[in-house]
Amino acid sequence: MEITEIRVTLRNEERLKGFANITFDNAFVVRGMKIIEGNNGLFVSMPSRKRPNGTYQDIAHPIHQDMREDIESQVLKEYEEEVKRNSSN
């Protein structure tokens, strides 16, 4: 499975730095990933929904660590490029 497109929308909030939509094989899109500033740097949070008991459940997420790392590295790379594009404007 190949990541064919990543779109990042920047946010200027304390911890929330942006949202990402990612397309696989030009055929399947996952919307609503969050780019978060954590205690140890940036990370990507998968889309989730709030359950009636107040906890959150991922709607979509990678099964294998390799896929999670690939998604995160590519999303964060696109995030950095989007930050550069916006700072030059």
C-alpha cells in the first residue's frame, strides 16, 4: 500500500499544530489525523471519536508498527514543508 497524497491544514493552538488527510493508492482516504505537540516532540494522532463513557476510540489506525512509523514520518515531513510554505508568505 502506497501513500499517494497528504494534505496538511495548520492550526496555531497550544498543542494542536494541524490536521492531516492521507490518501492510499489514489483510492482510499483517511481524514482527521491530528498533528500534536507532545512532551517529546510532534506526533500524529489517528482519527477518533468520543465514546459515551468519555474515552476515545480510534476510527482508523495502522495494525503494524512499521506502518504507523511510515505514516507518521511522511505526515510530519509534509507538516514541516507546509510550515515552511506558510512562513515564506
